[in-house]
Amino acid sequence: MSFSSSRNNFTALDNLGLNDSLGIQFSGRTSAPTDANLAVGRLFFNSTEGKLQIYDGTNWSSLMTVAPSGQTTATYLSLSDSTLTTGKLASFVSGSASTATRSLLYVENTNSAATGCVPLSLKQGAPTSTNYYKLTTYLTSAGTVTLWMGKGITANGTLSGTAGDILFNGGSNKPEYCTGGTTWVALI
């Protein structure tokens, strides 16, 4: 669905009064609704700013931003929250028992000339300890493996991990793997 067509569809639903009669509680306009029928969970799409917002009973909070196509420096989809403590900002779950090959999250750069494109970037701003950052954790029925980023200092004796964990930029800026506990060994 393109930005412009979805914006027009949302506005059309709102103009026809179908949102309330269908129980959708959705508005697409340039300013937030202030009518007496505001209910918790009502959605509002600010068609000027490209922001999807939700009403919490008192205020409108931004859920995500959708940039119009054709912009070269925009963030096309942005989810943000500064109050999340133990939940997830996004979750992609499939309960399908199908054995067919598929991806739950797929990222691809299709233009071979776009040599500066990085398909996936992860940035961790909170160190686990002074010299180590937990980047990502992989969970399977066989166990958990964590990928860490260091500051060029060995994790041996200082970072507690699980056997199989990998540390990038460990001692002498080389990768290390954990054999269990605080025992880390250089990969090269």
C-alpha cells in the first residue's frame, strides 16, 4: 500500500463517518480529533506529518511514522517508545506448522550499484559492563547464543557468557568465543 493511497483511504473512511459505525475508530486528517466520542485506543493518522497516533484517554501518542514515497533522506517507517521496560517494541511471530521455506523478516537491497547500503544495522547504547555490549541473542530449543561487541579488550575472566557466545572486537581487536562462564578464547 502506498503512502498517498492509504492516506486518502483513511480520510475517505473518516469523511463518510464509517469509522465509528464500523467500530474502527480511525481518523485520517491534518489535526488530531477532539470530539466527544474519543475512546481509548482510537487511531489517528496525521496526513501532514505521516504519523499514526493512538489515544490513551488523555493524549495522542505516536505509534509510527510513515514517510511519503520519493523522499531520499526520510525514515520510511519508525516505531518509537521511551516508556517500555519489559515488553517488546515489535514482535513477529508465526505459528504455522508448514515446512515450506519462508522468512519472518526479510531485508534485501536489490540495486547492485548501491554499494554503501547496509541491509541491517544494530546499535546498542547501553553497555552490559564497561567494555562489552550485548548486540543480539539467538534462541533455539538447543539453547541460546549471544553476540557481543567489545572495546578491544579480552573478555576472558571479566565477561560472563554462555558456551558458544561470540565477542567481536575482543582482546587485540580479535574475535573471541566463550567456552562457559567467564572463559573466553581467541578465535584467531
